[in-house]
Amino acid sequence: MVKKIVSIFMMLIILPLSLTVSASPVDVSRRFSGHNEAYYVEFNNEWRRHILIEREVLLPGSIEREKLNFFYVPISRNSEKVFLMSIFVYSRRDWYGSIGFRRITETSDYVLALYSNHRNPFPRNTIDWFLFGTFMNQARDVNFVNNMISFPEVLPDNSRNVITVNGKILSNPSLQVGNTYMLPIREIATELGFAVSWNPTTTEIRVSRAGVFSTSVTFDDSVPRNYTILNKGGITYVSSAFFIRNFRVSIEVDERGNVNIRG
């Protein structure tokens, strides 16, 4: 009986502290945002090639606000993904500095903390052993992980027609034509991780991503379209509804014409 109680106690220690019901994959090809809190994560290309992220869905009652699990995807096809690290988001009142967890950064409202793997499971001197060892060392470096994380840029109080995409301020403004807000398609699509090309013969701008997604806009008036398009100063603007329908982003516009895009 004592052994059984001890075994159950050890399992409770080993199990993750968060209460979860499921996990969903995160698109790491571009900067992505927090689900409940305003922060952003962006990788270098090496991490994009080899790292998979899953965002856990936390049950009510969990002390974490969010949890992101990072996995290494081995080159060897016979190997399964291997846990690399987790990033936890706590409200400041719930952060307790548990053993093994290291604080990455904090704001006035919450704390981001790191828990990382310390064991390389791959055979020595293999490519996976070398790569995982490199990522593991980087994941243990709080400064390295902190450089992946950014927070929304703060707009000046008098700002007007400023566009932000996932917290980053763009260089081109929004334009208001009647009740419609027009947005620069190339700059926004590029910031969202899409490739943009121009066909001068058909006056068509094509937006795509890795062969999975493709759409286009055109200046050809003979082509039926459900969006407004215009050119100003060599920059192509398209109505905001086009972005909502095709890019599956959320768009908020304040009373000064500032446009906040998340997706």
C-alpha cells in the first residue's frame, strides 16, 4: 500500500503542472502571437526547419495563462518528435519560481517562464544528436529564448492611420475611402509570411505560401471582383474585407483610423 502511494505521488511530481485537454499545432513559418496575452514569438530559419510547436489548451483552474511546447523533429524517419522546451505564461500573482523553471521576461501583468530538456536521446555522433544538442543548448540559454519574444509596439497617443500586424508597426498607412479602409497588400502579406508577385501582362498581384495557399487581385476591370483596389504612389491598396476573407485574420480599426491586424 505504501509503495502504491509513493508511486502515485511520484507520478504527480513528474506530470506537467498545467491542466490540459488537448494541443494544437502552431504555424512557425512566420511570427505568431500569444492566444491570451499580447506577446509574439519568431524563430530563425534553422528553428523553423526542425522545430514543431504545439499550443496546449488549458483547463479552467490551471495557474498558467498559456503553454507552448517545442519539439525537435528528427531527420531520421524512424524517430518520433522529441520534447525540447516549454514556454509558460503566468499572471504575476501566480508566478512562484518553481524549481527547474526560469523566468525569461516579464511585463507589468504577466511573466514568461522556460522549462527545457537536459537530455539528448540520440546516438552520439549522429546528425540528430548534433542538431538536438545545438537546439538544447540554445533552449537552455534564457537570453537566446528571450530574443525570440517581442511585445506589441506602442502607438503614440496622436497616431493616425497606422497599421500594425501582430504587434509590428508597418511603414505604409491605411487609407479611408468612404466607409472602406484600404490596406497595402504587399507589405501586409509579406509580414504575414506570404510570397507576393506581380504580373504586368495581366495586371495581377498573386499572393501564395509554399504552394498551399494562393489568391490574387487585379486591376483588370473586366474581371469580376468583390474587393476595391487602387494604386497610390506606386503602392497597391486593397479593401480590408479582402484580407479577412482570404488571410483569415482579425482586423480592428480605432476612431483615428489605426488598423490592428492579428493572424
